[in-house]
Amino acid sequence: MEGIFKVISIFYILCSFIARALPIQNNTGKTINILIEKPDIVNMSNWDKYNNLIKNFFLVINAEKSIIRDIDINFSYNSNEPNDKTNIKQYEDYVKYVVQQLKDSTYDMMILDDRFLFSDTAVIESKYIEDTFDLRQFHRHYMNLSSDIKKEDLSYHNSKILEGGYFDNQLFGLPFELDFDLLYHHNTNQNLNNLNTEIITWDDLLSIKNGSKEPNLLGVALGNDDELLNYFVEYTCNKYNLSSDQHNNFEIFYNNTSKDLYESFKKFITNSSIVNINKNMETTLENTYNSFLKEEIVLFKGKASHYKTLIKDNNNKNILAKSLPKNLSVINKKYLVINKNSKFDKKILIEAALQLTSKEMQLYKAEEFGILPTFDFTKSTEPSIQTYCGNNSELCSLLGKLNVINIKDIFKSKYSAPFMEVRMLLPGSIKNYLLNNDHKELSNSFENIDKLLTEKSGVIHIPIYLLYIPMGIFILGILIVIYLIIKYRNHPYLRIFSPGFCILIIIGITLGIFNPIIRLNELSIPICKMSYVHETINTDLTLFPMFAVTYRIYTIFNNKAKDKSSKHLNKYIIIFLVLALVAIITYSSISSFFILNFYLQSYGNINTYRNPTCEYEGNKIFEFLERRFNELVYIVMFILVIKTGKVSKRFGEFKYIYIMIFILIIELSTSFLLSHLPLNGYYGYYLLMCFVEMIADVLLIYYLVGSRLIYVLKHPNELEPYNTESLI
């Protein structure tokens, strides 16, 4: 084993020497362009060196690989991207830029952190995310590597980190590098030199401030949204001994004791600095880094990747590194993904990606730039681990003791919001609390991350069965109406109105009464599919019989048809109607269950409330044809009504036009109100809306046939048929 270690070390040193000695390469037309996030201010000084040395080392280790030996690589970032993303707009701009590059072919590869990778996905997706970036499921633009790379070939990576590159058991991202938080301090403070941070809390650090010459205890880039979110999570996990896999404790962030957590966090920030909190919330990494170098702060909260710049490169024995309290730190993982739209050959891209994430490349980056590898450090006998730990003993020790916080796992539950929405909006809510003390807003944001609107504690819950009472009454009344229509179907005042078709129309309208129950039940993909078919039946079972009745009356009075031919006409219309309905419902069912891709998406966001709804994508040809067909039927029905003239008015055919307009108004109003109901008393308003919707459907049925039934009930024995001649 010792011999292998020496061979690897010699090979590594030789490659490093050659990489430094080579001139900068530029193979025009054969360059793989790689997009990275803009380096932070501490690492920015090494940017040119990073790009050039990695390019040369890539050429050295691939000199014998024919498929990529003539391929150059080039790293670049968006020059307009700020070093610190201090507000939602800056992060939105960053994501929009990445999304645009994914759609284009300018960049062949991208280095994305775990906060971005797959963070737009969740069991219930976010309409807010889709509307903001005009895209859902970003990973569709990543190249799927599952069939080209075996999992065992990547076994040198930490298994948890490697798992983060998979989505639905498909490999999209290769582990690229790792980072975590450390506390840096000058060795002049004896209290700190002897402090064991493995057993203390953040609040315990306040005792160190007494007697120090530095005016501020802790320098944290609170203006940076990512750093603020990390800091808050690390403080909370330390205070309550939480870990990433204990999501059942997430209620700590919004339950009755959450106010104590918020106040404790704010108090710690206030006491750890003499700077006004308003100004503190604007602090960037550059501010804290420079203040630390000037010895204006006791502790600098930086990254493990800063270790080389601060300590190793300068052989600086005056600066020391310590783990965060209780060794609890958020880890930042970065992954290499291949742009599916790249013009390069797939084999070239995959081979290049494997080399850029290889053990050799990671060891080289660790030595030259202090970047942490993504190795599985539990395999301590592995030569690559021994090489790294031999050259970076302190960082290896700190990494070995690290209690990892996977920040995405902290915010993950069955129906939690996508992490990208959390990353965009939660830092703003934390800042607002620290500046304005509005703990209810922050608590609301945390609860919305975890729960849907119907599950929230602040919402007055009304048992769903209460809806069954008015629904049962209305349906019973409708059944009585149908019974009366059947009983008096031969009455001349009803017969001309086609009782059979009238019953179908009533059934179609009645189906709409079930919509509130469907919306209130826990949504799932199967329910969404059934709901889609239900809506099709609801619409077509109302419209088609109306058209059939209209056409029948038009034909009878236009052709002065006799009773016998009228019966034949009825028969043909019924056959056509049944066939059309069966065809549409069958195709709707096939589309719903086998063609369309349904998914759940929430309206609103974590700052308001999240209300789930069914959405779908796929071949929408059926939806297009159905809508155009329904529109055509409606137009033809309108023309027939107009042509029938005073007969239409006499027999109430204009009612069909009005009913369809009213149904459209009901649907649009319901859709609008669902997304605008106030949070307080949501269920009360929702129940009221359901009652109004049911009553509207009942009134439509009354409008359709109510006056005729009343007349029939008053004149049950009237047998004289209408004189059709007098009606024309």
C-alpha cells in the first residue's frame, strides 16, 4: 500500500510540474466551454490561475486518450453576476442566465451547486418558479449519463454526495467539489486557542468577546442570502441538536416556541457586533474578510476553501481554523452537468466530464487551490485519501469530525415547497424579521414551506362532510325534477322540449356540483386524471344535448315535419349524440391515462400560501380539437337559434345560449376566487363559494326547465298538442 501511495504521489507531482510548465493552450473550434458561478471575493484572486492550470492539467492527463487529447476546456462566468447575491432579484437573474444557457449551446457543461441542481422539483411543484423562469424541470436540459457511466465507476465519491447527482434514479450530475463553513481567528486570543468548539453552542461564543481587543466578535456576510440562510440553519440545528434526517422536528421553525428561536438568533447577532443591525444586514463577504485581516473582528465565518489563501499559502501561523460549534455545518456541493444541447459528440463530453471529476483532477485542485474533493473519507486506506490527508492534515481532520447539514434535506417533506422557492424567498423573510421584528411573517413562511394551505394551523378547518349536507339536498331536489320530467314526458309542453335530452343536460350541470369535493380531497395524479375525464363529461354532457334539442326543434319547424319523421329524427339524433359522447369520453380517458403527463403544482408561494392544483403537459391535440369542436357546436347552435326566430323564443332555446354563458362565468369566477381567497378564514370563504357554486347550478337547472315543470304540474291533464303552424 505504501508503494502505491508513493507511485501516485510521484505521478501527481510530475503532472503538476508539466501543467505549470506548459504554455496556455487554445485549440480553436475544439474548446469545451464550461459555465461556473462567479467565485467569491476570497477566491477571485486565483481565478486566472485556476482556469489556466486546470486547462493544462486536463491536457496532460489526457495526452494518451485519443478521443479527447485535442480537446481544450475553458471555464467562464457571467461577468455581470455579483459576488454576493444580496436580494431575490440578483438570484433570479443568476438562475435566468443559467436557464438561458441551458436552452442555448454556448456552454457545453455547467458547474451547478446542489441548491440549484433539481431544486425546482418536488412532489408539488411551484407555479411561482415556473412563471418566474418560464420553465419547469430544468433537468430535462441536462444530459442523462445513466446508460454511459456505471455507478461502481464513481465509488470513490462520497455516497451521499454522489446520490445528489441522481434524479429519479437517473444520473445527471457528477460530483465536482465540496465546501463547508469554518471559523478563522488570530492566535492572539488565548480564550479561543483553548476553546473546544465541538461541545459549545453559538451563544457560548459571546463569552469570548470579553477582554478581546477586537470590537466585534463575529464577522458573517449577512447581506449574502446564501450565507444568511446557512447561518440561521446552523444556529438552529446547534440550539436544538437537529440533523438533516430529522425533518419531523421542522415544526421548531414555526410552532409556538419559534418566536423564542427568532429572538435568540437576533439577540446573538446583535450582541456579537457593535455594528447597527441595519448596517449588519448589508455586510458582504468582502467586508468581513477585510475586517478580519485588519483584526477588527475576533472570528471570521469563512469557507474551508479559504484555508489555503488564509493559512497555507502564506504559511500564516497567526491565523487558525476551527470547526463551527458542535461541528455542525452546512455543506456546499457542486456538480458537473452536461448541456443536452451541446454540439459536441456525446462520447467526448462524457469522457471530458469523467476526467474533470476524476481523483487525479480533484487532488490537483486540492493542492493548487485548496478545493475539497468529494471523496469517501471513510475509506481511509485508499491511496487518494492518504494523498489528500497527507498534504492537508488539518482540513482532513476537520472534515472527518464534521456533522453534516444537508440544507435541502432540512426543508424537505412529503409536500414541501421546492428548495429553489425556499432559496429565493426565505432569506428575505429572515431579513425582514431581523429588521422589523415581524415574527408572524417569518413563521408563516416556514409553515408554508412544510404545509399546504389545507393543512395549516392558522386556518379554521371545517369538516368536509359539512359540504355533503347541502350537496345531498340539492341532488335530491334534482332527482325529483328528473322524476317529474320522466313522469310527464308525454305532456305536450315538455315533449317538444325533448325530455330525454333535457335530463342529460341536467345530469351534465349536476356533475359540476361535485367539483368542490374533488378540490378539497387530497390531490394525487390518479385523482387528477379522473378529474380531467370528469370535466370533459361535465362540459360535453351539457353542450351536446342542448345542440341536439336545438337542431331537432329547428328541423321540425323548418321542414314542418310530421310526427313519424320526427320520431325518426329523434332516433338519429340520439344515435349521433351517444356515439359522439362515447367517442369523446373514450378519447378523453385514453389521453388522460396514457398520453398526458399530469403533475401537481401549487398556486401562491411560501410568503402567502400554497394551494395545490392539477396541471398537465404533453400532446394537447385532443384539448385543442375538443375546444374547437365545442366552439363550433356552440356557434352552429347559436345560428340555429337565430334562424328559428320566434319559435326559439317561444320554446326557450335562447336559454341554452344563456346557460352556457353562465356556466363559463361560474368556472372563471371559481378559478379566480380560489387563488385570491384571504388566508384568514379561508375555509369559511371557500365553503361560501361552494354554496354559491351549487346554488348557481341549481338555478341554471330551474332556468332550464323550472317554469315548464310548474306549468305541467298546474295543468297535468292538458293533452292538446301545439299547433306548429301557428308558431312559424
